[in-house]
Amino acid sequence: MTTRIILICVLVFVPFAVHGQTKAPAAPVSDPQAVLAAFDKLVAGIEHANVNEVMSVYWNNPQLNLFNYNGTATKGWEQVRKNRESSYPQIKDVKLDVREKSVYMMGRDGALVTCQWTQMQTYKGTPETATGRMTLVFKRFAQGWKAIHLHSSPDSPDPSRIP
């Protein structure tokens, strides 16, 4: 009889105790507006041709990976920064029109942003316009949302340029 009482207590009370101790609190749903704010900061940095503004949105890590619109890939935060530092002084009057902007939350710490874009600017004194599509993968870090991957596909790429 004592064994049955102990067994009943174990079967009834232990699941509640274990469940209460092991159940993680529900993960808060991330606010897509915070992701869009990071994306908008990136767009503003591009329009200002401001290296620091743009680079503050990217993950400062050697694993940062950008698929460029000319078919190349740029790897690492330092290389992305060097590319921006060499090209931005030659860019003036940037206008970036972003359309069909969408954010897809992937759990509480990941997000995907897609859009279509038209960029007008003066590069080395010559006006130019490009259009295309872009996908960015964002990850939430302690310091906020950072872009960890970019894939840009222009409608008519210039193979001689790496942005």
C-alpha cells in the first residue's frame, strides 16, 4: 500500500514540479518595426554615402557575407568597409527609392527583409540609375539588429563595379 501511495504521488506531483522547473518562458515575439528601423538606417546611410552610418548596421564579423550585384561576393566586415571607403567619396546626390519592402520574422532573433529598389546617383561625375531587388538577413544581437547577409540583384548589372 505504501508503494502505491508513493507511486501515485510521484505520478501526480513530479510532472508538475518538473514541468514548472524546465518549461522555458514563452519567447517574446520580436517587433518587426525594430528590424525595419535597422534597414531604414542602412538606406539613410547609403543615401548620405556615409561609411560609418552604413557599417553600423552590418555585423562586425569576418563571417559577414555580401553577394554583390556583379556576381562576386564580399566576405568580412573589414573588406566591406574598405570597399565603401574607396567608392563613397566618388558618389554624390544619392537617391534610393525602396518599394515593396517586407519583413519576415524568423523566430525572435532572425529576420529577412526583401525589397525592390531604384538608386540614382552621380558616380565620378556621371549620373547613373540602377534598379533591382535586395534581400537582407538580420540577426538580433545584444546591441540590436544587424545585417549578417545581403544579396543584391540589379536588373542590369555593371560587371565592372563592386559596391
